Amino acid sequence: MKKFLVIGSISIDNVTYTSILPEPGTTVYGESFLSNIGGKGANQACAIHFLNGDVEFYGSVGDDDNGKRAQNFLKSVGLRANLKISKQNTCVASITIETQNAENRIIVVPGSNMDITKEDIDKIDFSKFDFLLLQLENPIDTICYAIKRAKEQGLTVVLNPAPYHEIPKSTFENIDFFIPNEHELEYFTPSIKGDFEERSKYLIRQGIKHVIVTLGEKGSLYVDDNKSFAVAPHKVNAIDTTGAGDSYCGAFVTALSEGKEVKEAMEFASKVSSIAVTRKGAIASLPLRSEIK
């Protein structure tokens, strides 16, 4: 079985569901509230784990109650985790879900997620793993360093560039799969006036091997240096899109590691994410392998 390393964020997600967003200086009543464990790194690691992938998560939490809560949660779901204990507070995210359209608005106080250094990366034995999956909720120089180290060890590197931060173009040549959503793709290609395919081809010319653009209810698009194709979405009634992209990324790399062709892996990922958006929460919404028909 292929082995995954996920380096990334972990947080306490405080989620409010409301049909009405408050205007400045006003108060509205929400419909419900959840407080659970999230962060794009932890979400993606759990997505792989729940789909029976062999995954280890590397992240950072504070020496505080929230950090203990996060550690206990990962133990409770059986996820193998290597967590640095930081002097900074554990990350907290405030998430508002507008129930009429299931869209989210998120404010993150990153705290300990920004306390992963190059020295921490040097302590990781990359030779144990086959895939590295990352996001952009940790220091950018640390992420780029981890990508470089992983490629030196021959790992397949998958980057979900969310939330958007500029990264050096010198890093692109070390990225095998680049999985942005449509907004992130536009941020990375501001000089390109074409469609998603043209923007993706620009990134391919910069050295990235494969680009997969997630388009929500419009499905996803694959582009490499000689072909492109679209994968249709699974139509569902979404109630919470938090973690949808994370479930997609985790499912995609899991399927890819099992020998599936890219298109089949994308179809599997679309199926997994379509289940996740019909449930509340991020990790709480992730399906088990037995639920995927």
C-alpha cells in the first residue's frame, strides 16, 4: 500500500449557520452552531484515512486546551499524527455558513499553524512515503522547502494552493499535481485573459506537471502538456461546502495511489466531495470508504 504524508494546518472550527448575514452594526439570530476540529491539512489527512489510505499527518498545535482537544480528536479517529507543540495558540477559525446557498465565509487566526519551520521539515523521514499532500495554511517558505525535499526523495507532490498565497515559480517544477479552485487559478494567472484551460496551460508551461481545477457544481477540469478533459459533477443538494475541496483532494490522491487513471481518480473524488457537502462540518462530513458506491 502506498504511504501518504500530509503536512498542513489544524484548527478549531467554530461554525455558525444562518439564513441572514448581519449588516455592519446589526445583530441577527443564527440557526445552529458547531465547534469541531478542522484545518485544511487535518481535513485532507482524515479524508485519506477514512478512505482506508495509509497516511501520517504532520502539523502544529499550541500548548493549550484547544491543542489538547485537537490531539485527543485525532487519536479518537485513529489518525497517525506527528504534532509539534508550539508556544503559539492553536489555530481558531470562525466560519459562517449562509444556509440559503451553502456558501461559507471564513476568518482564520493561524497561531501555531505558522510555527512549522524548515528545521521541523528536516526532521521528517520522507523516504517512508510515496505521496506528499500540502496546502497553503503554513509558512510559504516552509511549504516550498518541504516540496523540494520530497521531490529529492522521489515522492509524488500534490499541492492544493488554498488559501491563495503567492509562491515562487521555481517551486512549480517540483509540483506533480496542482489542484486549485477557479478563484485560486485566476489569482495564480493574473496576466492570462483566457478560460480555465488556457490559464492551466500557462501553469504547465511554468513547470507544473498536471493541473486539476475544481469548479464546484460545474465539476472539474484536467490539463497537462498534451491533453485536457472535464469531469462532470455529482448533482446533490449541498448544505455546507466547508471542506469540499479537502475531501476532493484526499479522495483524488487515494484513488491515484490505488492505480486508478487520473480521470477515474477525479470521478471518485467528485463522488466523495458530493457526499461531504450534504453534511455539516468539515471532518465530520467526510465519508467512509464503505459509503462510496
